[in-house]
Amino acid sequence: MPLDSEADLIAPADIKRAIHDIVSDIVAVRRYLHQNPELSHQEDKTSAFVAKRLRDLGLDEVRTDVGGYGVVGEIRGTAATTRPVKTIALRGDMDALPIQETSDLPYRSCVPGVMHACGHDGHTSNLLGAATILAGLRNQFSGTVRLIFQPAEETVGGAKRMCEDGVMQGVDSIVALHGWPGLSVGRIAVRPGPMMASSDTFDLTITGKGAHAAQPHNGIDPIVAAAHVVLALQTVSSREMSPTEPVVVTVAQFHAGTAYNIIPGVAELKGTIRCLTEEHRTEIPERIERIAAGICAGLRAEYRFKFKRGTPVTVNDFAINQLVAETGVEVLGPENVVTLDSPSMGAEDFAIYLKHAPGAMFRLGVGEQMTALHTPTYNFADDALPHSIEIFVRAALKFLAA
Ligand code: NI
């Protein structure tokens, strides 16, 4: 019987065995990274650690300082083929968060006020694990696997800068994962189409006229105007958008005043907008400004509205999502691949890579009981690593062979 793809040359059992052989080392890597977290734009040691590991694997190319502290490794398959060769990118993020870890893990963070509360230690280790396996299989596949170790995901900007430095040049597809609490270890969740929301920000400065707090009629109170604006903004999602099309407008900061007895001259509001379509991303800032303008005019205040575009919507490509789902079924069984009904309104700068090539991000189960992301006791599940490494490796081989 003819082989229908080169991936068939590599027996799944061999891949599993190879992963089994390296998993204790990868768990040690994960714990080392957990213990030594670095904030966004400061991933100096993490990046050097990753680059050394990749060089030790004898990769064809290891580039450092890509878009900041980013590291890019390349594995070029050497198997002969008559088909045009393709490139798949696999991405892992490396940065930690400004949170004081409160767990009593033996490998808890040794950096005060900094911890891997989003599990990027797990994402980085997973990608190093996949790199190790794929480097060992190099003579059994054709095409290229590009390993993207990204800095500064939490502050947004890492993906953009890496793309500006050309990491997506020549890439035909890209895959990433995010560890997900509430989903059991041994399960993944996938979704075609929107997976994560866009994230944009706005600043509203409302200017009135300062006065003695006991003589409000002599001033124009910006706090009262801003309070009306905050309340009226609740109608953007509840009264202006279809109930079946989620958007989020959150005022997350409200600053004004200096004393008990002074009406200040200025109140400042800052917030975030989350959408699932580009149309909404364009419309909603206009709606916010219209509401602010109307209220401020009515209350004699002035306003300045600033809108800043951040991360686009993460939209999973149908075919690549399907490839990940099928790989998940082969690795974990059909009962352990969940198709999500709805996206998360959180955002991911993985969306920026998807502007350059089709790809997909999936959720990796790290345990039903695991505390939420961005909390002081979050801890990526080591047990999930063999599963995620196998999915990355087999999805990459499948893509290159198809
Ligand atoms: Ni994260």
C-alpha cells in the first residue's frame, strides 16, 4: 500500500516514546522557568536559556534579539520529497506578570513580585519539548518548522515587533496554545473562527471648572459628568448592540479630585473595549465618543477622547483549527477534544501572527481545580506537557506532509 503522506513514515508510537524519554527534562525546564520569571521586555535570561537549549539541539538556525528578547529557531527537514516544501511556525510566549506568588511550591518564584501567573513557563517548555522531538526527527520529514519564542505578550507588542522583524516571512501556517484552567489535563478545546476578542483602549478626559465644594454652582463638576458618562456607556453593549453579538466596554479607571472640599477641574476615565469583529472595533469608539459628547454638552463640560487600537481579534483558520482538532483526537481521543461554543473576551497578541498566515490557537487543559490565570497561585500543569508536545509535533508533521 502506498504511503499517503510522509508523516506516515513516523510511527505515532515512536513519537510517544521519544516524548516519554525527554519529559522529565522538560518538566525540570518548566520548573526552572517558573522559579525564574521575568517581566515583559525584560526576558533577558529566559531568552538566553532558550537560545542555548536550541543551539544544543543543533538547530539549523537560531536567531536571538528578534523583536526584543525574542528567539527564533529553525528546523529544516531533510527527507527527500517531490512536493513543494512548506513552513509551519509554532509559537510560545515567555514573559511573566507583576504578581507576588503565594503558593508553597518548592519551585515557587524566587523573584519578589514577579511570577508566571499566566503559565508562559509551560508554553515555553512545551515549545522546547516539541523542538527537541522535531530536531530528532529531522531526517524523516521535509519542510521547515520555525519555533517562535515570543517576549512581551502580556504588555502586547511582542508579536508585533517579532512580525516586524520578519518572523512570519515564508510561513504557511502557525499554531499556538494557551494553558486553560477549568479544563482537565488530557483535554484540549478548539474553535474555528473567533477564539479571542480584540482589545483596544480609550481615555476620556472630562474638563469642567473647579470650585469650592460648598459652592457647586460656581463650578462645572467633571465628576458628575464623568459619572453620567460611565453609566451611559453601559448602554453601548446593552442597548445598541444585538444581544447575540457580544462586545465589552469596561471603564477600568476613574481618577478625579484631591481633597474633601474641592470640586476638581478634571476627571479622567480609562477603559478597554473587547469585540469579535472588525466592524464593531470601528463602530464602538464612535458610539463612546457620541455618548460622551452628548452628556458633556448637556452638563456644560468639555471632553477629549483618545482611542488606541491594540490587539486584533484572534480568528482561527478553519482548516488549521481542523488539523489541530484531528491531531487532538488522535493523541487524546475524541471525547477529549472540546469544540467551544463561544470565544473568550480576553485577548491574545497571537492574533497579530494570524494577519500574516492562517493558523490556530487551542486551549490546553491544565486542570479543573486550577486557580484562574493571572492569580497568585496559578501553576501550569506539568502533566499536560506530554500531551501538548505530542500535539505540536504531530500537527506540524501533518501540516508539512499534507
Ligand atoms: Ni497568557
